Amino acid sequence: MQQSISPPPPFVPNPASPDADWEQWKEAFEAYLDALEGETFTHKRKFAILKHCLGNEGRKILKYIPKVTVVTAVGEGDSVEDEYETAIKSLYTRFKRCRNVTLERHQFYKRVQADGESASSYVGALRLLAVLCDYKEFEEEMIKDQLVEKTNNKKVQEALLSTPNLTLQKALEIATRIESTASFMEQMSISEKKLHSPRYWFFCALLVPRAVEPTSGEPQNVRMLEGICVMQAVGAGDPWKEDRSKELS
């Protein structure tokens, strides 16, 4: 069962890679370790798994960065170095970011809804940016306001601005409903244009059986039906106009 669980990608794939996002990679690694039931592993085994997942470049970094030693008690007055926690602490110290909250919020404010991007995807992108903005309990409110301000759909914006006591969840529901309706109407319009296309009716004519020389009322009706379909196909500029018109005469 454990062998089917894929580890996270290497922390630093190659020497040319910029500094990776340590917190994001660590979260993925800890999820992998939990899936392996790593809480039952010794610190030596967890350290071995960590080194394996770091990749070649990650192991080189771990080898040469300053060590921040973490010790674990092993009885009365005794302690040993916890290699796993030492490695985690050392990597954190090396890769922790001096976060510029003003810059992160600037990036958040600049993020607009892209063409073809759904409201749901846009809000998801805003959530990722908001994590670094230190909005705390106002995070949902800030994301909602950004959706209202930077949506690329005027109908969505008008609906959100006219809704009292608007929450992020309610705003997302409204935006999604308007987008779904617009998509449905667009598909209906495409289907309607296809239905009225001369080429559509030309193929309709091909599907109608050609009648023999009329000897009764029924074959004549079939012949008339074919004539109606073909006439729908015969329009200005239709390449089959001349030939098909002769057949009707």
C-alpha cells in the first residue's frame, strides 16, 4: 500500500532553480509522511526519507547550510540529536522568507480576473495570494471586495453591488450562476444558428428519400417535402443553387 504513494517532487530540481518555497514543499512532504504513517517511524528513518525526497541538489544544500541542532530527551538527564528535526529546522532557517506584507498586498490588489477565467478559479487564485497578506480575520472580506472590484463580467459586478449583506460565499454563488446562464445562452445561440444554416437544410434534403415518378398522392408529397428542404438550401451565393434548382423544375 505504501509503495503506491508518490513522494513530492525534489525540493530543488536542478542547480539553476531559484530558491524554492520551503513552506509549500514542507507541507507536501509532511502529507506524504502522514500517508506513510510516519508518526510511528524513528527520527533516523524520517531523516532518511527526507533526504531521499530532497533530491540531489536539496541534499547538497542540507549538507552545507549552518546546522540548527535539535535534541530529544532519551531518559533522565540524557538527550540525543534528532537528525530529522535538526534538518527541518536548518532548512527552515535557510529558506524562510523575510515577508514584505506591503508588496504581497500590492500583488493581491493587482490580480484581476483573466479572460476565460471563471469566478471560482479567480477566487482560488486570490486565496493563494491572500495567505501572504496577513489579513487575518478580514481575509474573506478582502477576497470578496477584490472579486467585486476586479471581475471581468459587468453583469456579475452589477449583481454583487446591488446585493445587501454580501458575503464571499454568496458572491461566488451569484457569479457562478450568472456565468452558467451566459454559457447556456451562448450554446443555445450557436445551436439556433446551426439550425437556420442553409448547409444544415441541404443535408436535410440529402436524408429525404427521392420519390419515383409520382403515380399517387403519397409519392408526390414526398417529392414536395424534398423540394421544401432543397429550397431551404438554395440561397444567394449557394454553390448548389443552379444544379438543385433544375431538379425542382
